[in-house]
Amino acid sequence: MLQPQQPAPPIIVLEGVTKRFPGIVANDRVDLAIRAGEVHVLLGENGAGKSTLIGMLSGLQQPDGGRILIDGKEIAIRSPSHALSLGIGTVFQHNMLVPTLTVAENLALGGPWWQRPKIAELSVRVAEIARPLGIEINLSAQVSELSLGEQQQVEIVRALLRDSRVLILDEATSMLTPQGAAELGALMRRLVERGLAVVFITHKLGEAADFGDRVSVLKLGRKVGDIAPERLGALGREALVDEIVTLMFGRQADGDAVSIPPRAANDDTLLEVRDLNVASVSDAPALEAISFKVGRGEILGIAGIDGNGQKQLAEALAGQLSASSGSVILAGERFDGLDVGGRRRKGLRYLTDDRLGEGTVGTFPVSINYFLKQIGDPPLWRSGMERTREIEGRARELTRQFDVRTPGVATPIGRLSGGNIQKVLIARELADGAQAVIFNKPTYGLDLANTLATRQRIRDIAGQGLAVLLISTDLEELLSMCHRIAVISQGRIVGTVENGEGAGERVGRLMIGLAA
Amino acid sequence: MTDNTSPATSRAVDVVAAEPVGREIGRRLLITLGPILISLVLAGGVLVAVGVDPLAYYGLVVERGLLSPLGLQQTLTRMAPLLFIAAGLIVAFRAGMWNLGGDGQFLLGAVSAAASAPFLVQALPGWLALFAAFLIATAVAMVWSLVPALLRAYQGVNEIITTLMMSFLGVSLANVLVKLVFLDPGTTVPQTRTLAVADRLPRLFETTITSGLVFGLVAIVVVHLMMTRTAFGLRLRIVGANPRAAVHAGLDVPLLTVAVFAISAGLVGMGGAIDIIGIQGNVRADWNPAYGLAVIPVVFLARMNGFAAIGFVFLLSVLSIGGESAARRLGVPQHFTLVLISIVLITLAIAEYLDNRLNQARRA
């Protein structure tokens, strides 16, 4: 059934491409080859580095390391217009059309500014391009009147009008109905039949299996797997999904050993959550009837695909987000109505995943960042006045104790690496009477050494008898240290699995919506 | 044979070589003073273009604003309200809130003080009357800031727009109050009752300098210490530097927002009060010195540092007092002072940008 094809030379080759942002390695030595006549699926969760990769291909960002070769020649893609002139067209996740203009006007945008747009010429070309693809485009319609799917078709045609050889579709199905997604799949098929290369970015496994000729899986900035067309054709859909699940959530060679800390003798429930409900806000899902218990010295993992309410759960527990009903109970004490500061003082600590965005103030010194959550409290402040010597002394103590590598405690924390910022956050949250600690994606964006060190730190915390709630999208991480793993999906806990033999598979199935 | 011993792993992964301190200070001076000189040349070019000898203009400004004893006393007196305004802006800007409504707050404070002080001195001992007028002015300015404060705190409405709009309203309202409500029936000119010179704030020693200068200096130093040394100031700076971190750390951001506006507007209102009970004695209709807008660039030049702001406020006073004299003598419009300050600010910003680019290029 599958024609053995002469492998055409790839149009774009990425060799060891690396991109760093402050505190985070977004792409770590990624290799990729994009060939004509292939739908190349880039699969990965939020934060896996897909968008950064697309940003570099479309000229929005420049790589910090590695090379990008186009037709075998190394080229720096300087800007989006440069990318277009190289034949790389991108349809971004969020619509880039001007809603108040007509389709024709939108398509004519970007032409020479001293000429009137040649609408007649344009309509001939659009018809040439659109008809063989089975796309109907009404050039005189106003964009705001079109459905999202139709708008996307306009964007695709716009990219083709510029003679694109490579078409990048970033999360193109996220706004579409299932039927719209299927239509887009068929359109991609026709595009590659006409000799284009299509790069299709998604975090949905099913789409990867249905539409792709080749699948590359990204995870935490690294490419962790690649399924070539021959293999993809040979596998059935179910076997394919299984293989992708293994790639996305499975164990890596460089992962650390499984080591579950022993439970303390006194393992009563320390943190309990009962029927917690949080209303949905804009794009964040609502939380529905969340209940769980975490004992002393226990690590409860929260697994799930990113964006299923993990952040809301952490914020609701910490008091940053108000719950519409339900209660949080720590060591027998109900937290109803307590604010962030009150919950922290009672011993509930929350380590955010957004280290620079909300965890720290990047321009402030390391010393102040240790104490952001206890400003004004003695002994570091006395009747509201800062005691610089005490603050710096305590900061130096914590820096030593938690092995933070910093030039000094007066250094702005934004200059530190992600691993060291994370150590500052851990030091802050563990200080003075922590009883239960919520970790949200604690190793996100860290290099391997810091990842392993952070995991060991979490095990030690549990070993000291604290209750740990570990939210992570990295199943391997959860399997390596949790006692139990609860799975969250669309704001609900859909199941809880005891860690042990076969737990990984059961959690993985729960994550993608199958019964355990 | 391969050598397996790897070099000792460096512990100091993040250590950035610290620049020598002396060179750093030299660089700072260069990128501050250089642009000021360039600005003087550029502004001189403007003066030449309108047919005025720039050297004569600058000479007159320095002579009248700084060197002549009377001019210097006027300059120091002018500083009093400006220091209060600078203090108010520092609080707001450091907390990341752009209170551009200074003129409205200033005039409402001034009118409140002008309306209440002449009556209060009849009933209360002198110092208590002035203090009460001062407090009334502060309170009125604070209340005036509530609308933008509440909109920003609870609805996220951009305060740049609301404070500017409220400022237009405030300036007009102050005018209306002077013309209709607090009109002095004893004169034909529309103005408030005049506070007798004897009842105003005492002058310093044997000079014409108002003691309001001392209050202004105290205010700006206190504000500087509050922002840098206290827990409250730190909270405000966190809200300014990273509002999401403030929420994460459990700070009550809406409440702090309202507090920032109240303190900022209150200080600006105090500036208005000081100008009336210390210097002017009354408010004439259509009087609007527009100090609020003039002080904004000064606060930026000082990088929101209170002590630096004292220096720059002094400079602004020299320029404006000297500029007023030069305006009369050479026919250069009084607003040329603002032109000069704006040129300085823009060249400073360009210098800063170039310095950053240079630094990046050096590191790369």
C-alpha cells in the first residue's frame, strides 16, 4: 500500500539547535529534518519547546546554538519576512488576520505600499491555488464573518500565495471542531501531495496518529523520539498511540532511579482537601469536586496533561484563587477564609512553576527574594523597618544551606540560572514551620543535574514527615518518587493509582482519557 | 593514553565578573553629564534659530537663578512645592503606578488651603490653623485620587488615562471654585481671600526663603526612606516590579494600589498647600503653574531616587526662576525651560540605550 519513495533531500535541517531563555532551556540540541511531501508532526505538551522551535523557523527568534540549514546551506533566519522569502510560511495558533478587512484586503497586505492592491490579479491566483485544494474562498467577505476554520484556510492560502515550500501550522486544530480538524487533515494531505512540506504542531496524540507521515516528540525542550514514515505506516493506530504515549510519558535513559522515600511511622492524614470547587475563569478550566488526602511523609503526585487545572488547584490550595466551595484542612485545622499569608503561616507552602513570572522579582537581590513572603515579620523587620544586616546574614545562611550558586546575596535574582532560582524558592518555602508543600512542575526547565537534585530534595522533605503534593506533567518524575498518583483531567480527579508495578501505564491511560 | 581527569568542576557557575567600582562610577557620570552637555548645545541651536544668543540666555539663567542672592532665594523657595510633588511621584512611580494627575491634585490642594486658611487663622492659633489647612488640602487631594485608584485596583483601568482626565477636571473644578465659591468679595479680581503675610509660614532666618523648603526636604527624605527601608515600601516596590509576584506572595494588591494613590496624591496636595500658606497667600482664577507635569521628567532623571531628586528639583528651580527672568529680558518664552528639560531627558534616554547596546555587544 505504501509506495517506497526516493527520499528527497530535506528542505530544512535543524542540527543541535538550542534556545535558552532566562532560567530555562527551551530547546536543547534539537535535530530535525523537514522534507517535501511529508506531514511532519511535532508533538509535545505545553512547555515542551514546540512554540520556540516554530519561533526560530519563522524568524521570530534566533537560536543560541546549533545550525539551521535550508537546502543544505546554513542560513540565519533573520525575520518573519526573511522566513517568507525563504519559502517558510507559518500559520500561527492565534489568528493573524485583520477582522475588519475583507479577505482580499487581508491577502493583499504586505504587498508594496506604493501600489494599489491588484485585486483582480489576486483573485486569479487565489483561484489557481485554492481550487485544486478544494478550498472555497469568498474574496469579498469580511474576515470577521468567516468561521475559524475558514479563516485558517485563508491564512493557508496567504502562505501559499507567497510561494511557500514549507507550511508550518502551529496548534492549528486547537480552535476547530472535530469536523473542522478532520477537514484540515484532508487539506494537509492534499498539500503534501502537491509537493509541499507541512509541519503540524499539536499536543493531541490522536491528531498526530491520524494526520502525520512522520512524528517527532518533544519533551522538556529535547527531542525524545521520532517515528519515521515506514514505521508509522506499519503500525496500526492503536499501536501507534501506544508508542507515542511511551515516548511522551515513558522513561528516559537519563532519568534517575526510582526511589520512593519510606513512610514515617506516624502516617496520619496531614493535608486533606474536600470537595473543592473553583469556577472557571476565561481560558482556565473549572475545578470540580476535588478531594484527596496526603499523609505525613507522603508524596501524592498529580499527573495530567498540562492545562487541565493543575495550576488552578495549586493556587486554590495556596489561597491565591478563591474557591467557590469545599475546604482545605491541614493538621485538622480548616483553612476556610484564610488568605495566602495566613495559610503560609499555618505551614502550607506553594512552590510555583513560574519562577521568574510570579515566584521572584527578577530585579531584586537574592536576599530579598528569600523573604518575599514574610515581609514585615520579625526578626528580619522590626516594627516595619528593614534590618539589612539580619536579612543579609540569614540570606547567606540559606545560600550556604541550600547550595545556591550566586555571586552574592545582593545579586539580582534574575541573573541566576533556573536551577539556582529554584533553590531560592525551595529555601523560601521550607523555612520556618512548613508542614505541607505543593510543588508545581518543580523541575520544569532545569538541566539534568538540577532536576535530580530537586527531586532528591523533595524526597528528603517527605522523609522529614512533611506532606508533599507534587504536580507534574512528567510522568517519569512522578513514578520515580510518589507513593500514590492522582490523575487530573479537565479539572476533575479521574483516578488515583498506587505507585508500583504497571502504575505508569495505568496513569498514562487515565491521562489520555481511557479507563485505568 | 587518554587523560581521564576532568578539570575541577567550577563551583561558581553563575559568577559574573564584577566590574571595577571606579570605572562603573565614571561610566555613570559620563552617560549622565555627556547628554546634558549635548542637550545644552542642541537647545542652544534652537535659541540661535529664534535669534537669541544662547550664551547670553544660559548666562542670564545661571545669573538670575543661581548666582544672584535674590535669585537663589527665589529658587530655593520654588523648590518647596516641587519637592512635595516629586515625593508624591516617587511613591507612585516606584509602585508602578503612573500618577499623571499631579496638576489637578496640586490645584485642588492649593484651593482647599487657600479657602480654609484665612478663616482658620481667625479661630485657631497660627501654627495650628496652617496645619489644619495643610491637612484639609491633603485630604481633598487624596479623595480626588480615589476614582482612578478604585478603577485601577478593582477594574484594571489604566491609570495613565484616568489620572490625566481627572487632572483636566481637577484644574477646571479648582477654577470654578475660585470664581464662584471661594471668591474674595473684597477685590474685583477673581481670587480667594488672601492670607496675610504675617500669618503665612515663617521665612528662614533673614532671607525670603520659605520654611516650606524644610518641610519639602523632610517629605522627600521620609518618602525615600519609606520606599527603601521599610516593609511597606518594599511591598509597594514589589507591586511595581512584578504584580504577579505580589499576588503570589500574598500581598493585598488592590488595597496597596489605593494606598499608593492616596499617598501620592496627598503629597502632591501638600505641595499645593505649601505653595499657598508659605508663598502665594491666595489662588487667583486661571492660575495653573503646571508643576506636576514639569516634575515628572525630573523624577525620571533622578531614577526615582529621593536624594537625587532633590538635586534635580534644584536644577529645575534654577532653570525655571532663571528662565522667567530670561523670558522677560530676552523675549524667550518661559516654556523654553520645559523644552530644555525635555531635550535633556530624550538625550539621556538615547545615551542609556546606546550604553546598553554597547554592553551587550561587549558581552557577546
